Amino acid sequence: MAFTAMHPTLGRVDATLPDLGCGSSWLAVHRVRPRVALRCPECGHGVHAKVSARKLRYFAHDPGRPTDCVWLNESLEHHLLKLELATAIRAADWHAELEVRAPDGTWRADVLASSHDGAQRVVWEAQLSPITDEGIQERTERYWAEGIGVCWVSPGGKAPWIGTVPSIRVQEPRDGRPWTVVDGPAAFHFEHGTWIAVDDLELTAFISWVLHEQTIVHRVRSRYRRIWYPTSESYRRRNLIWTTSRHVDTETRHDAMRQRQEERKRQREEQERRAEQQRKAEAEARRIEEERQREVQRQEQERQRKIREAEQAVRWEEQQRQRQEQARAAEEKRLRQEQREHQVAVQWWAELSLTQVQELRDAVAEPLWKNQATRAEFDTQGTSADNAYGIAIYVRRRLHGVLRPSPASLHRLPPVVPVYVRNTREAHELINTGNIEPARVVHFDLPDHEQMSLI
């Protein structure tokens, strides 16, 4: 879709103008036979005049159109926004041309607004697709290099380049309201010392003010670049805004006032600094005297400290000797206890033969396999002190219980872990020690036989 085309005799024609911009009429190109050989100004492919369901006049590409034509790939929203911009420019009594290319091809404007004498030109760019700050700045400088003003227009909610170049964000008609500017213009409020966004301005009014220089682009001073937006109750950083000369002057006056305040503050701080230097000099003299007195005290305290340290060293050596004796006694006690427990464990296991041990292992493993289809694994190392000289039982590599721990070593068992013994007699022998809860002891009805050697 495009609003302009190249006529073989009339040159450039504009579908948005009643006379096509060349003193002709729409009927001279729309549905005429033989058909007029119109061409796309961008790619040179053939186009024909059409009218949309919304009564919008435009030029459509003929079959076989190139896929890389810029106008062909523009969205309907883009075209409608360009048309709205052109309509607003003409309402401001300026000349508007759509889809204008520079003679040397360095730029292509969506809408070029020109004063009647041609002395002033302003490009209005409808920017819907993403673009980097560097890209939009480069394109802006191309226009400025030829003395052409520019304003970038975004209808979307996100336009990160707003405020980096002359730009506005607009909202399409809704609730009976026309196109509205919601981001870009601002007014400076002296009492608040800040720029406040004007976010409810009709697009036609804004364009008229810009073209008649009632509204200008202003580069905001660095200290005032946080613009307040009343609707969202938030601040946004902007380098460039649209405003009036009066508000620019107000910003200048406020900045001058701030500079005067900062100068007075600087002078006060300088006076305070000098007074502080005087106080520091006096305090330094007092500090030197106090330091001398403290040094005398420190030397005396150091002498007393050395005396106390010598006394403390003597006491420490005596305490160390006592602790070493206590440690030796405790170690001897522990070794005796372990020896006693080991002897009890040897006797405890000597009661069983290899056959009896295997019977007990089978008694533990069988219900696990039968009820849970789980295989019990017994520690291949046999008995260990950590398991109270019993045999650790593992299920799925986790400790399940301990097989026949020694009565004298029950305190070594992991907490909560159940233990398994052959019969009631062995269970009572463990429980009577008072070192294990009865609920943790599981026994079977296996008979007592002759004593065997320790496994």
C-alpha cells in the first residue's frame, strides 16, 4: 500500500489530495480504461488506484511485486498514522507530501510539511518498528544537515528513543476523542522546579503549534531531565522535549536561582571549612598533649602487663599439665571401656554358630522381600563398634537396622534405628540394660543352641 504514485505524464500524484496534487482528479486514475501506467515511486513496480472498505484511497502494487519494497511492507497502522499526520498538517495551512524521497536518496520522509513559501520544512516520521538510539539519531541528523526539522511519532506503548530525538508518542482515537499526544510536550513549573509532562493534547493542535513555532524543541538542562508524568505518577528521563519559549525562559530563571543558591551554599561551606580547620588545629594541640600523657600511662600499663603475663604463663603451664593428665586418664578409661565392650561382644556372638547367624539374617530378609520386594543387604565387613558390635542392615543403600548388637554397646547405636535379635530371651537381655526402647527391638522365635565362636 502507498499513497503516492508516479503518473506517466502528470508526474507524482497523491491519493490523499482531492486534485492528486497535480490539478487532476481521482477518477482520472481509478478504474479507467485503458488503465493508466502508474509506478511505485520507491521500487518502480506497477501500481493501480484502489479504495479500501473504509473509503481510504491508495495505490496497490500489481501482481509480481518485489518483496523488498519499503512501502509494500509497511503496516496498515503505519499508513493510517501517516494519513492522520498529513491531514493535521494541511489543517494547519501547510503543504503536506507523503512518502517523499530526497533527490540524492539519502532520506525518505513519511510526511514532509512545507510552508507556502517553501522556506520552512518539517519531516514527520511515523515510527512503529524497533530502532536503536544510534539509528534514529543518525537519520535525524541527515534531516538537520539539510535544514529540515523533524519529529518522530510513535503510536506504541514502548518507544525507548522518545526524548533522545525530537519525538512524541500518540494515542489513537478512543471514547470519541481524536488522536492525542501522550508523551513529548512538557511545561516547566517554577514552584516545583521541574518539567511536568503535558499528556492530553490533541495531535492536530500540537502539529499546528510546531509548524507555527509556538512549540519548539528544547534540550533540557542536565539537572532537570527527570520529567514528572502526572497520569502514571512517575518520573522519566528525557533529553529533548517540546515546549514553549516561555517555559524555556522559566527553566533558565530557575536554574539561575539554583546557581545563586549553590553559590551561597558554597560560601557558607567555605566559612564552615575554615572554622573547622581552626577547631582542628586547637584540637590537634590538645591531642598532642593528651597523647604524651597517654604514652606515660601506656608504658606503666605495659610494665604491669608483662608482670601479669609472666604470672599467667605459670598458671597456664600448670593448667596444661592438669589437662594432659586428665586426658590421659580419660583415654585409659575409654580404652578399658572399649576392651570390656569388645570382650562382651565376643562372648555375645560366641553363643551362635554360622548357621544360627544365617537363620537370623534370613528371618530379617524374608519379610522384606516377601512384602516389599526389597532385598536386604548386610554389611560385608561384619560387626563394627559404630553399630554396637552388630551387623548393619541396608535397604536401597540406606541404613535399615542393626542385626544383634551387643548389650554392652547399645549406646553406640544410631538413634531410632531398629535392632533384630533371634528370640525373646535376647530381646529381654537388650531391653533390661535400659539403654534401648523396647519398641526398637524386633525378635523372632528362633531357638537357642550350643554356643559357637565369634564371627
